[in-house]
Amino acid sequence: MYMKQVSEKALCDHNTIFPSKELFRFRENCPDFGKKPLKPLSFGVFTLANCWQDSRKPQQIAHATTPFPSTRSYPMQAFWNERFGHNEYAYGKQPNQFFRDELLLRKPGTILLPGEGEGRNAVFAAEQGWNVDAIDWSESGRQKALRLAAERGVAINYQVAQFEASLVRPGKYDACGVVFFHLEPGLMREAFTAMIRGLRAGGVLIAELYEKKQLALGTGGPRSEDLLYTSNQIRTWVEGEAASILTLEEREVELQEGAYHSGPSAVLRLVAQRLVASGNNPKT
């Protein structure tokens, strides 16, 4: 099992993914799920939970043995289906500014966008002439992304799935965009490996992620330091995969991306370029 217990690290506000081997156990009646954010539990809970706090006492949660009320789907899939299941777009309809600015510098080709949610970045890329493959495990996110694409008169490919390396064909993409897509560090390194190897020679990985100082700001993102990153982590993940770092910086910026990313935010910004084709990479 990848599951582990921590203290004061329950609430996550963005794309935190459970490994496929994990099972988050909860009681069937969770009255506050998806309604309003509450304070983090002081009792040990699973750190990879992208969840809202239950109103019951920690002891009740600790002894809960009934799986979270979904069929055999991942519990966080239910969370994201609920968040994206409203008329308004949770993170707005406009693309992430850093992603937008970097994409406009490049000739359109084929782009991969994991954790794409309601499609704001995918639709923008398609408007610029890119062929878009988006992945997210929220069906309601997919529906809204396709609705937004129809409004803008473009088409995107959108797969509902948990992001895994096996979904990325080596050497297929001219670009990959990662916008506030957060995993436990070991899994994030695997994701970076898959995405970089998925690039053609000269292809770029564009990423904006929350860094560790974001925890104190509280204006969006995971409420667990384990799910926030440092520039040294990112550098290690990239440079181990035959890629050159063009941009890597920690910055505080003002985000206005819907209801959940609003205010001063501590972010990491990355642009990395694939140096050799995947078929020629001895590490592949």
C-alpha cells in the first residue's frame, strides 16, 4: 500500500491523485463532503486525500470500515465530479497565464495536458491550432471541457482516466502542459519521467505548480506540504531525463482563477526542453 498517515495534512484543494493501489475508507454518510471547506483534522488521516473534512469526530473516522460511497471508482473521482458538477467553472474559463504566455511562443503541434479538469487550458491550446490530448478522471470535468470547446468552436481529445505512465506514448508530443497537477513526490517524479519521455526531440514541458511556501498563504492548492514542491526537486526530476531547463523559478504571483485559486500565490514555473528523441534515450 502507498497509503500513509500524517497529522494536520488532510485538506487538498487541487489535483491530488490517489495511486491505483490505494483505498480511502470513509463512512457512507459524509454530510459535509463537497459542500464547504473546514479546518484540517488534527488526527492522523491519509495524506493523499483530495478531500473535505468530515464533520464527525476523528475517532469516528478512524474506525470507519465502510468504503467511500462510490461503485469501484476512486473516491477522489467522486470529489472532482462534485466540484466540476456545477454550472460555473471552478477555475474559470481562461487559461493559466504562464501556460498561455509560453504556448504563444511556440509553433502548434500535438500537446498533452494531464489533470486538465474543465478544459480551460486545453480549449485555449486548441484555439491556437494545437492538437490536444487531455486526461482527467472527472467525467463532469470532461463534459464541461467539451462544452467549452463547443462554445469556442474547437475540438479536443479528452480521456477520463487516472494519469499513468502507460497512457503516454514515447516521442508523441511537441509539448506537455502541467498546471497545478499535484501528486505525492514519488508519483510526481514518475509523471515527469513519462511526460518528458513522451516529448519529441525539441518538445517542451510547461508547468506551473504550487511550491512549499504556498501552504502559509492558503489561497489554493494542496493543504499538505508533502504535495508541494521545491525547485531542487523539479530540477532533479527534469535533468535525470535528457532534458534541458530553459526556465525554473519560484515566484509569488497574484492568481485570479475562479473561486479556488484567488490571491497571492507561491508558485514554481518550469519550461524544459527534450534533448533527444525517446527512442535514442538510453534511460528509456
